[in-house]
Amino acid sequence: MIGLESASRAVSDHLAEHLPPRLQMLEDELGPCTPAGANPMPQLISWFALDAAQLPVEDWPWIMVVGRETPALTMVESIPEGDAYDVTYNVRAYAYVRGDGYEGTSSLRSRVTLGIREIALTKPTLGDTGARIDVPSLRESYSELDEIELLGTIAASYVDLRVIAREVVRTDIPPYGRARTIAVTVRRLPTPSPEGS
């Protein structure tokens, strides 16, 4: 089984591969994030497949994919290798962006979120894992914009995604055997010599 951790990594790897060219395509189609071109689409620098203990201050924008829950596990069939299940994982992709001013930052945040949405819609299969994004489950949410000294204007969004994977619980693994014969060697331990002798 891939588990919630691997589902998060699969989504993170999928976005890392497909999101940068998608964002470049959006910029080519829609123009820069501000009419004056002050905020061209930056490269996505930081990726996290799990919760990060400390978020980077200097490397923006960044994406963090977090597994949230496993709401469903349905047995599909028994095969020679084991039991096959359809497992559902709920993951959340957070996008954090930074810019100069509200307009450019808001536009950048919207572009990154739109890029994640379009990848989910057009490329729902997660690499060679066999897992896929359940497109109707997609939900987006947006934060308020905030001005932070030394950082500028920051904003965030998250996209909730449901990942469905066909997984097999192996039942053909042989059990550990029991020892039939245990060899024991008995001997006298050496007697420590008295101190000072």
C-alpha cells in the first residue's frame, strides 16, 4: 500500500513536474501579474511533501502538500498476491506567495492556484503510482493578504484534493519460522582476580 505519506509525495512530485511549465503558459496567455510588469511569474523554489517544521523566509513562492485523512478504504477483490483495496486519501496543497503590493501578490496567488487546478483537471493520474486525483473533489480557499516588514506582501491559498489509489495488502508473505534445534554451550566464566594481585 502507498499510505497517506506516499500519496502526499505523489501529489508533490506531480506538481513539481507540471506546475512550473503550466505557470509559464499562464503568464504567456494572461501577461505579467501586474499591468506594469513589475511582478513577472517567479520560479517555484521550495517544495514540501510533508508538514515543514520551519518554513523558508527567503525562498518564495513555495508549495507544501500535506496528507489530512484517509476517509475510505473499500476491498475490491482477492488476488494471488493479497487483497486489493480502493483507498481514498485527502491531501491539501498549500501555496504561499510574496510580492510587492497587493495587486501583484493577489494576482500571483491566483495564478499559482489556477495552475494547481488546471493540472488536477488535465493530468489527474499521478505518475506511475496508479493513483489518480478525483477531480470533482477539488476545493480552493484563499487567505487574506498581509503586509509583513522585511517580507513585503504575502498571501496563501490551499487546494483540497482527493487521491484514489488501488492498493494491495500482501498476504503471500511467509511467516517467520520457529527454530527446531537450539544449540547451547555451557562453560564456567573466568573468576576475576582479587584487586592488587
